[in-house]
Amino acid sequence: MPLPMDDEHAALFTVGQVADMLHVQQAFLRRIDDQRVVSPRRSAGGQRRYSRNEIGRIQQVVTLMGEGMTLPAIRRIIELQHELAEVTRERDELAARLDALAGTPRNARDGQGPSR
């Protein structure tokens, strides 16, 4: 049985914990939440709770800010990354369905496996 800490999307970490982990100010975390760049879940008491996945995105935000990007630009980059991941997932699903209909294994069609 998996534990909550094994789930990268489980909201386990407080603002203070994340700020300490990433060496950023708590105000920075609140600002990127207010700007809808990284928005953590809230506890029953209304406190922000971050998942490991969100912490990774915050690290990405810090890196991009270090390269001179603004928060609105970073938010758009993250949105586009999510859209690309969704389109890629849909493409792979459609390719698998097409292969199933054609009876051709995908690795053979892509030239990665034995040829016909």
C-alpha cells in the first residue's frame, strides 16, 4: 500500500518547509501563487500545502527568473508545457489505436524493431 509521501502529487509540505528547502522567501511563494504560476492546494484551515510536483515547478520558476523571465512569461511557459504534454499524450494514444487497427506494432512502424 503506497504511502502519501510516495505520491508526488500529495500536498504534504507547508510554505515554511518549501521556503527552507528551496532557499526562497515565503513571500515569493505567496507571490507565485497570487500570480497563478504555481498554486498549491489548501488545507482545511486554508494554509498552502505543496506537493513534490509543485516543488519541482517552483524550482523551474526560480531558474527561469534567474534567466530574466517575468512571472507572466513563466506562467505562459508552464501552460504551454502542459498543453504540449497533453497533445503528446493524445498523439501517442491515437498512434497506439491506429497500430491496433492496422495490426502493426508501433516499434516496427517507427523503424525501431524488426522490419517487415
